[in-house]
Amino acid sequence: MKKNLLLIIILNSFLILGFSSNIFAKKAAIVIDFDTEEVLFEVNADTRNYPASLTKIMTLYIVFDYINKGKLSYDSQLSVSNIAASRSPSKLYLEAGSSIKVRDAINALIIKSANDVATVVSENISGSEKEFAKLMTSYAKNLGMNNTTFKNASGLPNRAQLTTARDIAKLSHALISNFPEEYKLFSKTKFTYKGKAYKTHNKLMLSYDGADGIKTGYIKASGFQLAFSAVRDDKRLIGIIFGGDTGSQRNKSLKIIMDKEFAELNIKTKSSNKKIVKKEETAKKKIEKKKNAYSIVVGTFKYRNNAEKQIKLIKNKYPVSTKDKISNIVLIKVSGKQLYESRFENFSKKEAYTACKRLKKYINFVHISVGYKGPILAKHLIEEKVSSIINTDKKGNSWWIFNSIFKSFNSPIYVLTCDNVTNIDFKKLEKDYYKKGQPLCMLIPTKPIKGLAGDFIFKKKNIVKKLSRTQKSDIYCTGIQILNPKKINDKIKPTDDFNILWKKLIKIRQLYVCR
């Protein structure tokens, strides 16, 4: 199939916009759902940076692993070398020739972030810190931390020691998953060693609802770092932030991000739950609430003020449909980016369907990918006020599925080729798609037309068995289809060619054809 202009229609009426970032390279953040490992928020998550003392998370991971394998015990004595004693602060100021128990070493790494103790651990496990760093990198690769290289056990400056926010999230997740009992040590706020008390550097953990770990970090080249985890209503999130200007600014920024992600999951802080509410609703109110549980999305925007303008526009144009309805601006996430969704709520099912028909002309849901005729088409499409334009010039026809913002869009999408305009019963197709169990991709066949490139479809019970350009059948595919980008990304390796993509889908029996 040739590289066409694709018309992409979102069934959920989402507006996808382009994004740019002025954030410095060293600044990065990511938040993941611990249970699903789904990325809820990310900025520069794959930008390589110095891990600083977040390095000690891996040092601790290896210590915990060695304890579980019986290679170490909490009471094992670790000897202190001249090299270890000479490490720069933060440190316990251990003396060469002395020793420290593994139990105390763990507390010192977590709470004091002691660099001398990190070297002590590395030398006692691997003989030298250099060899231990190789072991750390090996562990990292096994955990899927493919952008991480360790050169020491402490995080002290080394140009070759690099990681990413995403990799530190993976490490934090692995430590909590694989060593749940040991992880509880990260919630300690102080410990005493040889009569001296040491307090945690993790100030955010002291004030954040549900926080229970994990580690701070700082060197001048990296800025202030933090790996963090909190649990609210049995939901754990892991947040990582790199490149804070100060410790306070770092904590404040991650707090805002984490709060927003918990809020997106409808999980409130303990303090917000203390507001006085009625314990029960009357049976009548419960029934009414359930009855009017439908919402209508009338637009999704990059900026809140545009979302507010859309609400006002709809109210002015359709006062009857929006009368007594609740208007709301909801912050959502698409591929880790923040968008503002304009909604009207409190509809019954019948009211929602009726209102959708009336509001249809004001709901933007058409998205265009512009290929080889880019400049001319883009100008025309902008004039026609399409929702967004993706530049796919000199790229394959399926490139946008794996490389654009749509790659994490977990919703069915209509793909229409603009050189084959035909009448389509969207309602019937949508019904057929859901009836088939929402496959990764469902082709919408047409009759063969002379001069229109495409493939003949061979099927068995609506599952495509083969596509052919030469061997003829009575149904034909020109690229019109319904697909789910995220599900495809989860199952299929990226390809720029729909024909290759379809062949891969045929192998896993996920290429269907509608009736």
C-alpha cells in the first residue's frame, strides 16, 4: 500500500495535540503505577544523567540479594580499607582497619547516604569497587535497565556513570517487589551508630501522605535527585525526579506530580478525606445518581483556558442540552502529557445519546497525518479546523502507530485513506468491532476498484489468513481499518509498513475483517 494521507478518527472524541519541552536535558521525571507498571507521567524519562546517590539503591539491592542467598548476614562484619576511609562526604568517617556490621551499613546507606560505607560494601563483596561496579551494571541489565552504567557504589562523580529516570523507576520497582521486607527499612527516619544519631535526607517522606521510601541524591553535575514511593488506598505509585535546583524545589515538584497522579486515580489525601460528608445517601438519591451517571466529552485541549472557552461555547449554542448539567474541566494524561478535557456531566443514557447528536458539529475528533503532500494539505486542513496534524513525510504508512503520541492511546481508532473516500456506517462498524472482542486490528473491506492500490483478503470466520496483491478474492483492503495503537505496541515490534504489520498480526490471529 502506498504512503497515503491518513484520516484518523478517535471514537472517544479525544483531541491530541503536539508538545514541546523547554526543560533542560538534566531535568527529568517519571511516575509509574507499581501494580501495573504503567507510566502515568514522564518528562525526559530516557535522557541519560548522573544518578548521584540514587546509585546506592543498586548497592543496597545487591546487599539484600546476597543476604537472601546466604552470602551475607545482617551480623556479618565488613572491613574498612584505606580507600574506603578516604571517601568524601556524606560519610560516617569510618577508620581504616575498623569494621562495620551489615545491619549498620544498610542503615548508613539508606539514611545517611554514607559514601565510605558504599565503598566498604563494594570491596567486601567484590574485592574492589571497580569490580563491584561491573556487578552492579550486570544486575542493572538483568532488571531491564538498558541505559544504565555504574562505575562506583556510591554515586560520587564519574562521567561514565549514567542512568535514566525510567531505569531508576525500574530499579525502585524491583527492590520493592523482590525485597518487600527489606524495603521497610527505607521508612526509617533515623538511626544511631556509635552513640551518634543520624537523620534521613528524605524530607519529603516526613510530610507526604502515604510515603514510605526510598532515596535522595545530589552531585553538582546532576542536581537534586529523588526516588520516591507512596501508598494511598492500597495503590502504590513510584515517582522519580532528576535535576532539581534545590532539595526543597525537587521535593515540591515531585509532590505536585505525585498528587496529580493520585488525583487522576480518584485517590485523595488523608486530610481531604476528613471533610465532613454524609455517611449514606437515601435510596432515591442513589438510584438517581446511578441513572444520571453519563458524561459527554466536548473537547480536549493543551491549555485550560481553551477548555473553558469550549464549555462556554457549548452552553451558548445548546442551552437546552446543557441545562441543569454539570460542566467540568478534567486534567487527563495521554502518553504522559497533560491535557484538559471539557465535560458535561449528570446525563441519563438517553440524554447523553441525544445530546451527542446535537453537539456533534462542535466536538473535534479528526486527526490528520500528512505525508508526501504535506505543505499543501496541512494548509488546507488547518483552514478546515481539524484537531491535529502529524507530519509523516518520508515515513512509512504505519510509522505514526509506533512513534507518535498515539502509541500509548488505548482506544479504538478509525483509519481512513483519503484517496479512497467511501460511505461508512460507523455505528455498525463499531458494533461489529466490539462484538469481535476488540481485536488489535479489524480491516474494513471494499470492492476492488481499478487504479486503487490494495490487497485481496482471504479469511476464515472473520479472521484474516492471508493478504495478496496478485491472488484475487471477492473482498479487498485499501487501508481502511479500526485499530488500537497501545495494544499493537504491546504485542508487535515497530514497523513503518502496514503490510508488514498486518503479516505480524495474522501470525498472532489478531487481524480481523468486518462483515
